[in-house]
Amino acid sequence: MTYENLDAKLVNALLGDGRASLRSLAEELDVSVTTVSNHLSDLEDQGVIEGYTPRIDYDAVGYDVTAVIQLQVEGNALPDITDTLRDHRQMISVYEVTGDYDVIAIGKFKDTDGMNDQIKELLTDPDIKASNTSVVLNAVSENEQFELDVDRS
């Protein structure tokens, strides 16, 4: 049995069903359960697989307002601002970016009043020079993952 591309195939199988058992993965990939277990452990140790978590539909649990927040930040304050945003429970993504703004954060909120209150609180930080907030009208694609390339030669 060749294990070429096994890690990519294993990741792709988990993307299709994150709750798949070791046995079902082994059958699908035509390898032993021990091989799957060992490769999964290696992928976890390498940080390729960071965890196993459910995918939540935030709209279904009442967080149906999504905001895209762009911030211009004083250069030396960037780590503090990004740490604050990262630690905020309703910020689902925080990025340091190039361009007119230094930070882009994506947040989920129950309503626009709650969003407004939290953004106003954030903007009291004197290290934030400017901001721009956009409310998402329609999430066309969100939290998508893609399969890894598998050499088919």
C-alpha cells in the first residue's frame, strides 16, 4: 500500500465529515485504522489539524448581524488592538492588512444596537485613528474550507 498523498486525502475526508470514525476513514482511504490514527496524530502535532469543532449557523442562534470593521491604528498599538479584537467573543476573524486600513475584523451581533454599542466602545481607544464599518446584507459564502490538492499521477 502506498501512502502517497495520504495526509491530504485524510484532511479532505475530514472536511467532508469531521465526525468520521477512524474505522470509516481507514475504509475510505484503504489503509489500516492504526495508519489513520498515526497520521491524524502527526497532523495534529504539526498544527495542520487545529481541532474538531462544529460549524455554527450564527443566524440560526440569533446572531444575524455581521459587521466588517476596518480600523486605522497607531503603528505601535497594532498588537494591542488586534489582541483586544481577538479576545472579543463576537469577533470571528481579525486580520492585519495592507492598504488604507491596518486591521479588518469580522463580528457577529444579535442586533444593530448591540453592534453599535460594541463598536462605539472599541472606538474610545485613542490608538484607533479612523474606522469604517460595513453591515453585511447577504452572506453569499462564509466560513468555507477547501480541499487540499492531491497529486493524481
